[in-house]
Amino acid sequence: GQMHEIGHNLGLAHSNELGTYKDQSGMMGYSYGSDNTPKMCFNAAKSWQLGWYGAPRQKTFNDAEKNWSGRLIGQVDMNSAGVGVEDKILLKLNTGSATDYYAMFNRQSGVNSQTQEGGNQVVITRAGGEGESYAESELVAKLSQGGVYTIPNFEVSGIDLKLTVDVLNTATTPWYADVTVTSGCTSDPECNDGIACNGDETCNLGTGLCLAGTPLAGCCGNNVCDATEDGFTCPSDCSFTCVEPSCTSNTLQTTFASNNGSQGNYFKIYAEKDIIVTGLKIHTTNAGTGEVQIYEKEGDYVNSITNSADWNPIMQDTSVAGAGSGGPTTLNDFPSPVLVQAGTQRSFYVWTSLGVRYTNGALVGSVYSQNADVIFYEGHGSGGLFGGSFAPRVWNGIIEYAVQNSGTINPTNNPTSSPSKSPVNPTNNPTPSPSKSPVNPTNDPT
């Protein structure tokens, strides 16, 4: 507890994770009641602000570099034998704005032996103030060997930045993490969007941008509304409007009885019929203007919680008028509605700067709400964009969708139930016998 308060005296703000104080990887999270424990240091953002480890042990990565690989060692091993000249303790991912990302190898040893979270992992935090002034931080990732953290649209470049933990070596002195930072693509396979209709994407090694392939004709998803497609069978290619009676608009509400919240929510649905999801109404923590981002993916999301590459962005609005806690916030319809075929699952991720309200659930994947068309399941809450998660959490909101109706759009009138009656004025009955012989027959033939 004393070191937490000393940290404030040094100009450090709180360390958060899905809520104030909840980053337990360093001393600026919870203020513990004991005087001398737990033994742990400050997180990467706070350590950068303090500047204790000096420029040689700190690395700033800018987008212009495109790629960087290096070795992160724990702060407790700064003076250990075997430390290389190029080894770093802190890595700053400089976004070009005041809010940046900071990474460190959270070595669980010595004066950091009782770190409560992310021990012996690469821990990434986000903070404002350029890392030089009082600013709260948010823990966004804890990575083991093979772990990847992605920052979408890094420096508003249209390019994603990825930090990958290539090796986490605990068999040498000092322990270390080999990490690679890449800005943009470095090979063609990285650009593959997994959609065959779009053709083969390639990587421009000069710019780091992925180049679109040549769309395949007659394929839903090629951004061309072909003759065999319409707004219901392929909404990604064709404009969609639900018009009665061929289509019926409907909604499924989960709940607005929130008792918890953070910044994001993952959930999935199951379609009993072919449906088109046209939009969502959400439940925000705060009123006012803020940003909303919505993503979707086929199937379940549980293995894609922190991997933005698995998700398709379907909406980003920076001027949403949040209604605040207690009721729905209305959003614009999705620019491209989402077709969910009968018998399949679809996952959605909602993030907003206004804060997401949700409800503590009973079991991830259990049915919470349903109707004849769609089933909604309990999911996960999240902090930063594609950050860590809390579970089980019930997304609060309304799913807006359309169902195509079967049958003829404009049917003809029903046929009469019985044959028509006989004509009102029938013709006279034929004579019952042949006409009499002529009065004046012709002369006998010669």
C-alpha cells in the first residue's frame, strides 16, 4: 500500500484493466493493505514515465520503421550477467497521438516476485500523455510464447501493427522474450482475407499495404451484384431493403437490466431461419457523443477474443449520440447487412468509447434469449479494443433483423368455392320432334 501512495507522489496515475485499479501487474493498481507486500514493480507505462532504466534500455517504435525485432528482459535482470548491449526493458509503440502502447517482459523474480498478474509474460499497457505525464493506463494484453497483439489502423495509416512473442526463454540467464513488431504486411499470405470470392490478395512490400485480388464472377462476396443474387441472398454485394410482404422486419431484445460494464462485449447468435442482421441498438454507460465499432465473424468467437484479424469490421461511427445507462442507444443501420443462414452461428463484437453496459451471466454459451427466428447466447465482456475479457457476461441491447417470407408476393384472388351457377337466361330447349313436312313441297323430280 505504501508504494502505491509513493507512486502517486511520483506523479503516477492509476493502472486499470476493465475497470479502475484492476491492473494487478504493477503497484498502481489496487492499493494493498500490507506495508511490505506484495513485492512488485510498476507496469510498462509507469516505468516509461519514471525513466529509471535509461535510454539504452528503452526502444521507441515508429510506423516509419515498418519492422523491428529485439529481446525484452525483465527490469529485475537489468544488471544480470548475460545481458546484451541491445537488450531492452521497455518498448514504446508510438501511435502519433498522445496515447501510446508500452510493452515489457514482466519477469516474476526478486523485487517483482509477487506480481499478481501477467508474471513471466509480455504485458502491454496503453496510456496517454506521451508516457511523460500523469495519465491512467489500461492493461490490454498478456502474451505468452506465440501470442500476438494487434493494433488496428496504426497511426491512422490503414495498416495494422502486430507485436508477436516469438520466443519466451526461461532456460538461460537472464530470462527473456524475443519479440517482433511489424507494421503492415511482409508476405502475400498475410493479406489473404479468407474470402475466395475476392481473388488472391498480394502484399506491396514497399508500402506494407495489402492489394486486393481480382473478384471471381458469380460469387457472393465479390462486391458485384450478379444476376443470380439479390439483397437477401447476398447482402454483401447487393443493396438490401426489407419490403412487406416479401420480407418481415423483427427484433430480439436481450435485457437492459445491467449490473456491470466495461468497453466491449462479445456474443453469438444462432439462426433458426435465414435472417439478415441489419443493425443493433446498444446500452452505453455514458451519455454524450462517442465512438462505436462493431465487428462480426462466422461461427463461435471464443478462440478469437484478442485476435482482431479473425473479425470483419462492419461499422465504425465516431459521432454516436449515447443515451446513457438505462435504455437503448440507437445506431445507424449496418452499411452492409449480415446474412446468417439457417442452422449457423454468427458472432459479434461491440466496442464503444462511451462504455458498454452488460449483465453478469450464469454460463458462457448458455441460451439467454430467443424467438422463432434467432437464439442469443451469453458471452464475454472486454476492456480495450480486442483486449482481455470477463465472463460470463450478457450483452445488453436489441438485435434488428429481417426474415424473408415464403410464397407469392402478390397472389391472385382465391378461386370460388363451387362452380358458377347456370346462366340466368339459357337458350330455349330444342323442339321435341322434327319439324313438319313443308307446306308447299317442290315438284316431283323429273
